Amino acid sequence: MLKVVVLVSGGGTNLQAIIDGMAAGRITNARIEAVISNNRGVKSLERAAAAGIPGFCVSPKDYETREAFHEALLSKVEEFAPDLIVLAGFLVRIPEAMVHRYANRIVNIHPSLIPSFCGVGYYGLKVHERVLERGVKVTGATVHFVNEGMDEGPIIAQKAVYVEDGDTPEILQRRVMEQAEWILLPAAIDDIANGRIEVQDGRVVRKDGGKE
């Protein structure tokens, strides 16, 4: 059974997609051990409580330095000895010590087709604002392993979403979540939990030899 810790910052719609995926059997051989937020009073923690999952807040506001916060976050994660850490809308950069400790065991969902509209400054609604400003016709979402770079880790899966006339950033954000994020992230966790994928030479491959 894959032990999962989910890190969140806000509403937790991707967390809910994972919870629902496990309840419906779309994610097998995996269990969420804890949900950790960097913000208090967010919907994510309510979703965790409703599902009977332990929820915690480790906020940088409670620590004098960023280093102290990083140590506290890593310490809280390690209490649950996770096999996989899932960043489900976690808007804090992961400390390097955690990346090294859990190499190829941290996954993130990003609301664009990496390498487009990613990296420093591209998060949340800002991604969709830039997509519309640039006038691209196809956007989407990417689930990837986390490395030391920003949105630079091995790509697990991507799904395209068409931009439509009249889209606002909010409308496009919702469509990308519904048509891509909530599908990709549970599927990736299920693949990892059932040993279907691995990282070879910096790329994700399926165990049957086919590249993702």
C-alpha cells in the first residue's frame, strides 16, 4: 500500500479529486496518510477532515526564518514516512533537502503544458492570464516529478485543453481543472502505486517500455 502525504495551500480541488478517486477505485493500492497545508483555515483541511484524513498546518508565518520553516515542514512530512508526496496546489517552493530525500517520489500538477507557461511566477490564475494574453489556442495541464528546478522535473503525463472564444482566466482555469488536472493527477498516483512507471535517464517510461 503506497503511503501518500498531500501538500496543499488553498481550496483543495485536486485533493478532492484524489480522495474521490480512491473512494471510487480509480486509485488503488494507495492511502492518504496526512494532508499538510501552509495556510490555516483553508478548504483543503476541511476536505481532509470530511474524509477522515489527519490534517495539519505548517505555516512559514510561525517561524523566524525560512530555513526553520523548511525544517519543520520536512519534519512533519517525515512523521508519516510517505512513499509519495503529492503537491496538490502547494504554492510554496519545496526545500532542497526534501527534494533530495524524496527523489522521484514527489509529484506536482501544473496548469499548463510544460515547458510553456511554467517556472518562477507561473502559478494559479496567473498561468491562465498569461495563456490568454499570449493568444494560444491549446493549453492544458502537466503532472511531473519534482526536482531542484521550478517545474523542470520528469514529465509523467499531459493533457491538452482548448482555449475558447470568450474565455476569462477564471473560466479557463475551471475547464483545465475539469478536463485535465482532476484526471491526470489521480491517474498518475494510480500508475505509481501499481508500479507502472519509472524514471530512466531523466525521463518517465512505462514498465512495458513505452514512453509517456
